[in-house]
Amino acid sequence: MCMQCVTTGVVAAGATATGLRAWLNTHKPAWATPPRMKAMTAAILTLGVLAAGVSTSPASSAQPDSSAAATTRQATR
């Protein structure tokens, strides 16, 4: 996987986590006490890091085509 793809996944996950935390802080729901906001911040950022890891894992990238047609295409280039 290329670095641009990895960086895009990490930035998107981090921005989503930060935006959700900012939205919660702005709207201040009744249940969002300071200790709960600290716990929510930790949980949101942890989920963001995990989401970035899942979105950039090698299993999510396309596998190279090992068929005979792919070999033929490469040979004719």
C-alpha cells in the first residue's frame, strides 16, 4: 500500500474522531459531565486509531492478479 493511501486513512479517521469530540463538546448534552467527556475523548480517539489501522491494513488492499492473463499483459508491455 502506498504512503498516500495510508496517510489518507489516518487523517480521515483522526479528523472524524476530533470532529465528533468537538461536536459533543459544543452541544453539551446533559449526560456529558467532565469525567464522562474525558472518557468519551479517550474512547473516540482510540476508535479513531483502530479505524485508521483497519483502513490501512494489508488485508484491505487489492491483491495482485496472478492469472495467466495478467502475466501475458505484463509480458507484452
